[in-house]
Amino acid sequence: MKPTIIVAVILLAGGLVWNKLFSKDARIEAAYRACIKDAGVAAAAVTTRSPRETTVVVAARGVDELVQGAVRGLGGAACETVRSRCRDDYGGDLCQAALRQYR
């Protein structure tokens, strides 16, 4: 009786790990999260050079925030498109390229 329970627990745990880490949905979600992270990093890297005058510095910060928000928005839209396309056509070129890029 005990070996049967042990085998059942091992199979259940293996199935849960497989579903959480290696299934299609898990791979798609991991790629999506990595894409969003890259979009945030790209947005944070965007800065404008600001002169020393106080008014212009404040305006430049506002422009920086505006550009960063736009980059995050575009990146988020692109990432959502990849996730949607992968759910629709997992074997497609776009999905497979995204999965390779965001491992």
C-alpha cells in the first residue's frame, strides 16, 4: 500500500511541476512576463538631456515621463499581441520566435 501512495504522490508532484513550468501555457506566460520586464527596462533607459535652467529641467522630466509611458504602453501592447498569437497559434513563427527570445 505504501509504495502505491508514494508513486501516486510522485506522479502528482511531477504533473504539477510540468504544468507550472513546462506546459504551453506556462511557457507563454513566462515569455509574456519577460517581454513586459524588457519593455519596462527599455522605458527606464529612455531619457532626454536636460539643460541647467530650472524650468527647462522640470519640462524635460515631464517629457521623460511621457516618453517612458509611451514606450511602456507600446511594449505592453506588443507583449499582449505575442501572448494572444501564441495562444491562437502556438506553432507559428511569431510565437516560436518570442519563446526563443524570452526564455
